[in-house]
Amino acid sequence: MTAQLDSNTVAQYLLDHPHFFEEHADLLAQVKLSSPLGGRAVSLQERQMEVLRHKYHALELKLAELIRIGRENDEIAQKFQQWARSLLLARNDVDLPHVLIDGLQTIFGVPYATLRLWGVAPDYSHTWFAEGVSDDARLFANGLNGPFCGRNNDFEVASWIDEAQAIESVAILPLRRDGAADTFGLLVLGSPDASRFTSDMATDFLSRIGDCAAAATTCLLD
């Protein structure tokens, strides 16, 4: 009685005998497979070429995507360096918050941005960046372990921007001293584009911006 072979047995046999098609080279031309391109029958060699072309095309697309991401990251890194340099060149402490916000808007193209600090030194208590902040906003800030990005759901912090009604998405960056649990301020970025700041976006560069802003503004604290 002839044993019935299933596909797994045949596949395993071919794996165990890698020289099978060398010994039966004529089978390569005789075996016909269905091609996904038009459904026509092709030889095993042609099917292998189709598979390789498909894999090569997929690798090309992946490489192009990696190159695009790399270029975008390089561009952002250059902007970050330019922005950080502007902070270092600020003439005095009281000008620093304006330089910080102006740089985010002009260098990074952020439509709206503002800053609030609490616990500032008396010399800065009457400045725009030291205006009153509610207890709820401070609690919200202390609860942030990193930048918050998403739709503007009538956040109080968004109201700190004059054009708050135009803001559809926000990025809210907590400001802390190194190693501190509590925050001393918030940096708020806004956009009329709902897709500019989304809950699923990467926040690596935003975290760096927040860290740099926090380091720069500690000189304003009491």
C-alpha cells in the first residue's frame, strides 16, 4: 500500500535533501506555480524571482523610510541646536523667557507657545511668565512624567495663550529641577492643526526641549 504524503512531509524532505533539485534539475522547469500577478502559471525559477523582486522592493521602501526619518531627525537636531544657542546668547535673565518662546515659534514653526513659572524670585514676580496659576494646573503639572500631547480639550493651560480658541492640539511640557518630583512651571505649545500634536506621537525631542527649557529658567526661581 502506498503511503500518502502530506505537504509538510514533502517540505521536510526537501529541507533534508538540499541537493534534490541539483540532481533533478529538469523539475525546475516542469514545476508550475500560480503567480500572484495575473494568476498565470509560472516555473519555479520565475516564482523565485518574483518573490525576490517583492522582497527587494519591500527593502527599498523600508530603506527610503529610514532615510526620510534620518533626515527629519537631523533637521530637528539642527533646529534644537540653533534654539539652545539662542538661549545661551540671551542678554539677561528677564529676556530669557521671551527668547525661549520666540525661538520655539520661529525656529520650530510652532504657531503658539507660552510659559508659566511659579516660585520665581521677587524681581520677576510681576512678569508675564509669572502670572497666576491655579492649584489644579499645578497638580496637573506635577502629575506629568513627560510631555503631554493631544487634542485641546479646553485645558486651562491653553487659555494662557491669547488665541486659545484657535488651538486644536497642544503639547504640554512639565519643567522640573534635576531630580525634583515637583514642577516649577509648564511650557505650552499649541497649533490650529489637530494632527500637529497627537497622543501617539514620539516625544523624545519634546522631552529634550522641556529639559533644556527647565535648565535655562531655573535662574529665575527664588
